[in-house]
Amino acid sequence: MKKLFEPYNKAFLQLKNHVVMAPMTRSRAIGNVPNAMMATYYKQRSGAGMIITEGTSPSPEGLGYPRIPGIFTDAQIEGWKLVTDAVHDGGSRIFLQLMHTGRIAHSSNLPEGHHVVGMSAIKATGEIYTDAGMFEYSAPKALDESGIARIVQDHIKAAENAIAAGFDGVELHGAHGYLLEQSLNPHINNRTDNYGGSIENRSRLILEIVQKIAASIGADKVGLRISPFLTSNDMPAYEDAEVHETYIHLALQVNQLGIAYLHISNNPGIPEKTHQDIRKSFANTIIYCNGFTAETSEAKLQDGSADLVAFGRSFLANPDFMRRIEKNAPLNQLDYNTLYTPGEEGYTDYPELN
């Protein structure tokens, strides 16, 4: 497993190894403000060459889940400084994932006076966790043109706040059925303006945000996460050729903008042709995530289909994951009961090797 442990150097990304800690919601930001407990959690896992944080909202209306962090207030910026300082002390790079949940939300998880919004007024099917129990998703209010402009500006300001908080860059969450992926799906986005209809129009929100953030903080500090063909969070499937064309269009456009990386949330539904054409279309770093072991990730690095590999739950339960795979030591089992609870249990108390 030699390549996993070798330094990675490509453009802006100068990392101590080829391993990324994937973004994972943990719901420990009390009052939506990052804290010292979160700094401990991330520093414990700074064996990764790069850490991508849990999804972090660029605005109050994007806080669809309980206790997820934001990056739109001074208190949140100060809280994140604890995290970035701790991770940099551990020798790792850290990117902030910007996640606006859009229609995958419940109004009780939002601050008072804010509403669930979406590209269209189409309610998601299913339930979402709140501190009062499980509830059906709230019906979203469709964004008008001024709302779209506000979404774009919120993301730009959030990226600037992330740099002020000491992050090495930001990752836009264009995957897993949240707002930016909602914009891509013709069954969820039924708009008739410049943000709906054609593939080019449905891609416009993501590309506008990428371009304007790149202009503000530098393209080399921007990544984009995508999940082609995934149907999680009530994302209806659409015609395979159109899905393929959508993601190749995105890859080509962000390649022209020169962003640092594409982060692909892997799933069995992605055809090999889509994998290959994304690789051909995007010249900078490609990160793959989901379902990899140390052995399968090494093979993906060796054949060149991925530049970096991200691990999620392995890091969640094993703060010393890098040391464990280096020593071929057994991994801790994940405690699913404490994934989203408020305290240290199942968060910072997983045992490390002696």
C-alpha cells in the first residue's frame, strides 16, 4: 500500500499522503457554532493528508439538520478557527464543505424567521431527524430570481469567511440530493427561467457559484463534490444519457475554471464510460470516496483513475486510521447510536492504538 502513504503534490494540493477524510455530518455544533470538542475530533484525525469538514451551511436557511455548523456569523468563524488551528498543528490540510440542504430540511431545524427553500416548490418524500423526533420534510418555498442571487452571494461570502477562519479552501456540496444537486435534476427543478430546462441552465447555479468563489478566493482553493446517478434524499432517476451529459458538462466547465479538485461520491450505478469521460474532462485532482478499503483504494491510485481516495466511516470510528492501516491493525466498530447525538460519546472517545 505504498502510494497511500506517499506525499501528494499537484498544483495547490501539497499533502503528506494520498488519503482524505471525507465529510460526515456529526451534529455537534451546539447553536450551529463550531466548538472545542469539534476541534479535538478533527485534530484526532489529522493523520489524513487532507480533511474535508462536515457539511456547513452558508446561510441560516440552509441549516436543514439539527446542530450542523454554519459559516455566516462572526461566532462561527471564531469557532472554526479552533478547528483549523488544531488540524494544521496535526500537519493536515483542511477544506470546509459548503452544504445548503435546500428542500432536504425541516422548518424546526432552522432559526426562527427562516423557511425551507428549493429550486422549485416540490416537497421531498421521506422523513428527517429533528431533536423532537422524525418528521416529514417541510414543503419548500421556490426561490425567485432575487432568492437565487442571494444563494449565490451567500456562498461567496461563506467562502470568504472560510478563508478568514483559516481553511485551505472550500468544497461545494453538489451531491446527495442537497440544493446544488437539486438544481441539476429535471424532476426536482421545473423552473422555466435561466436556471431550468436545458442541461446548461440546470448547471448554471453550480457553475455561477464556482466561478464567483474562484474569482474571490482563487480557483486553487475550490473543490466540487458530485454524485452522478445516485438517488439518495429522494432524487428521482432520469435518463442515463442525460445524466452522463450533465456531469461531463460540469467536469468540462469546472476544468476550464481551474478548480483544485472534483470529489466523486462513488456508487454502483455510475457507468464505466462516465468514470472515464470525467477523468478525460478534468485535468486536476480527482478524489474518489465510498466503499473503499486500504487495498482497493491503493489499486485505484495505482491505475490512475483516482488521484486521492477519501474514507468516511473508517475515520469516524478510528481517529488513528492511518496508523491502523499501516500496521494492518483491526479497526474499531462504528457506534451507530451516537452518530448524531450532542456529546463526546461516539465522537471523541473512540480508542486509539497503544
